[in-house]
Amino acid sequence: MATAARYRRAGQDAAATDPNKMTTTSAPPSNPAAQEKTELKNAVKEQAAKTSNGFSLLDVLRILGGILLLSSGLSYLTTSGQSMTWGYNAWWTRAREWKKLVVRAVLYCFLSLSLSLSLSLN
């Protein structure tokens, strides 16, 4: 079981007298297990307050990805499944173009393999 001391560093007793620190003082529980639980909760809250840095790059990427996903879904629904890009028909949104790229690559691999096999057999 985790203890409250795990989340505290040495010298935090001086931080306990900080007037800016927001702690709630309630009646101490008489049960030692309940007291340990409240200490643990307070220590976890202190640790979370110290380590929160606001928005990170990952948060921004999550928000942008969510907006992109939401926009694609709404476009798909409003255009009756015709487009996921609000009617914008770029080359990279057409399956026909991707198929050309893949078939061309497979054909190139097949031709180079057959050429190398024919040269090695002679």
C-alpha cells in the first residue's frame, strides 16, 4: 500500500507554513487507517499541483487531432458518405491515385526481380 511519505520530499515542513498553500483542515479521523488515507490523498494532491505544467505539446496535438477527426466525421455524415474532406478532392484523397502508386511499385519490384532472376540463370 502506498504511503503519504512517498509523495513528499525532505524539507516540506517549511512549505507547510506557506500561506499560499491551499489545504483544507478538517477534524482528524480517529482511525489510523483513515488518517493515513487522508494524508495520502493530500500528498497526491500536492504532487499533482507541483507537476502540472499547463498545456504541453501532446495536449495541443490531441486537440488538433480531435478537431480533424470530428471534422472528417461530420463531413462524411453531411455529404452522405461522398467525402471526408468537405468536397475537396485532392489527389491524396482519391483511392485511384493510391492504387496507381502501389501497382507501379509492385510492378517495378516484379520486373526487377524477374530481370535479376533471368540474369542469374544465364
